[in-house]
Amino acid sequence: MCGIVGYVGKEQAAPILLDGLSKLEYRGYDSAGMAVYDGEKIVINKATGRLKVLSELTHDGKNMPGHIGIGHTRWATHGEPTEANAHPHFNEDRTIAVVHNGIIENYLKLRKLLTDRGYTFRSETDTEVVAHLLDYYYNKYDKDPLTALVKVIHRVEGSYALGIIFADYPGVVYSVRKDSPLIVGKAEGGNLIASDVPAVLKYTRDVYFIENGEIARLTEDKIEFFNVDGEAIEKQSKHIDWDINAAEKNGYEHFMLKEIYEQPKAVKDTISPRIKDNQIVIEELGMTDDEIRAIKKIHIIACGSAYHTGVTSKYVFEGLARIPVEVDLASEFRYRNPILEEGAMVIIVSQSGETADSLAALRLAKERGVRTLGIVNVVGSSIAREADNVMYTWAGPEIAVATTKAYSCQLVAEYLLALKFAQARGTINQEQLTEYLHEIEMLPNQIESLLGNRERIQKFANRYVAAKDVFFIGRGIDYAISLEGSLKLKEISYIHSEAYAAGELKHGTISLIEDGTLVTAVVTQEDLYKKTISNIVEVKTRGAYVLAVTNEDNLEIEKAADSVIYIPKTNSYFTNSLAIIPLQLFGYYVSVGKGLDVDKPRNLAKSVTVE
């Protein structure tokens, strides 16, 4: 989950490295460091805490001369977030420097082997074994970096994206990947490596996506690629169309608020290309109607917020297309030896397309011979490349750790997919499809209208900055909304928050309610109004203060709830897209009111690329 960058070219490297790391800090912010060759030696600077500490230490990189270097921002796994454990790591005489994203699973075995050979370790990290192992093979095989790197690849187990510089080769950056994201960017007057596209957008739109076991060798004017055996290979670059401004705050206090306000456009961009003449056109699905009808079961697999979209989509697929759906956490899916029968389809949902558990689940499904579809946001990501087909969510770069716009785009992509299946299976007719599509096309404007309520939500949020416990309740799709609303609050405010199916309150949960406890009730499913209102009354009689999020026609709820936020009327299957907006804003303003770092909540990273 760390972020790595590298640069070689005509410009001073350190400021470019810092700029790239600033676009990757969402991947980890426990510590940061850079290694730059200054013309005589490799100079390394490291600092604990946010990137700004390293920036101040190096005067924005100005006091680190040199035209080649590597940088790292860390999310700690092996070893506490200390300066000693910060990257880059290096060999004994500091002639080899390494940055790493991933986990070396056999590092203890390698550490013992290297210690027995006289190597001294300065850190508790798994990464340092790579630096020493490189040193060992580099000296054993005529100081040839490529040969040394190939030998290391065959010895280390686990996941990694590596950036490496050698003092003996002052104009070359080496990189390699296995199960951790890595791109190479070709720019004017130099070339770059990075963990993710936003880090290079300022310098280039032409990138290479590195596959497992591939090595890249970069000089100022040349990029070469090799396979795991060191043999030269050819690769094609991809052009990235993302707006560079999408990776900047553009006057907003936080990326999260900016991305909340980008949702109308992002949702529209995801919907519009796929609705033509009242028909759903998902060319990238690559399935005929006969093939769709042959699908007997769908497995939706994801983590975090993406998993919550799957919980919603289960109701939508089963209700509209009448096809059974299982929703699994990716981290659990492959460890339960899942039953994947003929006729099953696996849908993997991931913003980054690099989530380690989701990628592993995808590979298991492919091993079992099951058709796979990736719903991802990042073009060219691992899941996008490895799935049989890919459906992109056109959210653009999402920088805040807590997802908002990517979540909303995943939802509408899954709505369209469910409708496509329903039409092919004959469970809805053209008239019904036209009405459903009309409701979906209205969502961007309805989201826009909800964003106009932010001041009211902010005032309400300010009342609960000192809350210790908050509970979210709902039934059916409203329960799925509650899951995401609860997650948004807990991950950025550090308030204990839980979501419960409202009908389960009496089975133990209600014992947690006491005087003044905030309960947020999501009430958008008309056929469940009365039952959920009954649940509201239950918690109120035990002292809860109830905030209700409901449809604009549900005036009856004002008799039961203490405060009500109304959302525009839409089809019951699509209410998540609207009800989640005030809950996102609520979580955001509670975090702001507590003075927390909204975009970079503690202990979290944007893309979880290790198990």
C-alpha cells in the first residue's frame, strides 16, 4: 500500500520525486524518503510522518542535487513507522538503494541467510533483505544489475513493486513488479516509474503498465523491458485521458469534499456512454443475450465500500433479473473453498483494480474456469487486464482515502448491468426498461440538488463531533446504504459506528442504545416504511436521538424521528445513489469538526495491495 516513484532525466530529480509522492500519499503516510545520486554518491533522506516533513527537511528537494532518484511514502507493515524503517533501504556501503511496495513473505529466511553471510541489518523491515540480496548477487555476477535483479526475483516470495538505483550506473533506474501496481511513464527529457497514474500526469500521459515478473530499465532517453529471465520484450504504451486538474484540490479544503461534489459529473460520465436510444449498450461486457441467459448465478466479490455496492446490487440483480447473487468479501472468498459451478459468473469490483484480495479472488475464479468481469476505475490496472471483460467506472482520479465518487459510479454501473441482464432474460419489457433508464438518467441532477443541503448537514454534524457511538439502521437496500454510511463515518472521524439490519435490533443490538445515542435510520423502501418506523420508535423509547434519511413523500416519519433529511423520489432500486450523499457529507463534517485529516485518516491507505 506504499507509494513509490522514480525519475531519470534532464531535470533535478528530488523536486519531481516529491511532486510524485504528493500524488501518492493517499497510499501511505507513516514516513517518506528519497535516494538521489548527486554525481559522486547516493544521498538518502528519510523522515517519519507526512510528506511535508521530508519536503521541509530537503527544502522542497532543492538541497538534493542530481538527475536520478527514487522516492517512497510508507504505510507500515513490517516494522514500526520509524526513520530506520522508512524507505529507501540500502546495502552496506550505500551503493544500492531500493524502494518497495508490497510484502516479502520469506524475508525471515532470507534475513537469516544474509546475516550468516555477514550482512548487518539496520531496520525491522522486510524490504532491507532486497537491498542486501541485490548486493550479494551484484558482486557475485560481475556487477551486472540486470543479472542481480533476475536472481533476486527468483529468490524472494510475496508481492512487490521495486524501484532501484545503483551508484555504479548513475543514469539508470531499474524496476520490477509482482502483484503490486507499477507503471512506467515516458516524458519529455526523462522517464519515470510510479505506483499509480496520478504521480506522472504532470509529466506525461503515455504510460506502460508493468505485468508480473517484468523488469523495466529506464535511462534519460530510453525505456527497455525484460521478462523474469532477463530476456528483452516489447510493450505498448497506453494514453491516459484523465484531466490533470482532477488530481488537484482546485480550491476545495479537502479532496474528499471535492470528490463528493464531483459525483454528479462522474455518475453522468459513467451512465451516458451506455444508454443509447433507450437501450443499454455495454460493449465491453462482450456477452450476447444468449450468453447472459446461460448465466445461472452471479458472485459479486469486493472489499470495503465496493463490497457495499455489491450488497446493494444483490437486491437489484435478484429483483430485476431474477438471478441468484452471492456477495463475498474478497478476503474471505478464496479461503472458504467456494462452490463455483458451471454457469456461474464472478464480478470483481475495485476502484484501483489492484486490491490484493480482490485480485486473488479473480485469479481463483479464472482457475476454476468461471467467466469474470471487472468493474474498476483505473484503466490498465491488474484486474482490468486479467478479467475476461472489464467495465470501467469513469470517476477519474480519486485521491481521498475514503471513497465517494468511485462508490457512486460503481453503483450506477451495477444498476445498468442488472438491467442489461433483466432485459436479456425477459424479466422486464421495453416499457419498463425505458422507465428505469429515465430514473437513472435523472440521478446526476438529483445528486446535485442534494449537495445544496450541505450547510444544514454541517450544522447537524457539529452537534455530534463528541459522539462516542453512532448506529445506522435500515431494511433491505436501506441496510446496504447503512453499511456504507457507517463506514464513511468511522473511517474518517474515528467514532465507533455500526450498521444493523433494523429487524435485528431486538436480537441483542438494542442493548447498546442509551440516552443521547445517535441513530441514523435510512428509510427509502416504501414497502418497509411502517416496519422501519416501528424500529425507530423502539430506539427512541430507549433514549436515542434519531436522524432519518427518507424519500420526500414520507412525511409520516416526522412523527417518529427527531430530524429528517429528505431525498428526491426515485425508483426504489436506485435510492442508494441519493441517500448516501447526506451520509457522506455528515461523515465529512464530523471529521472536519474534530480537526482531523479528512483525506488521510490514520492507519488507512487508499489502495490495499497487500493481504
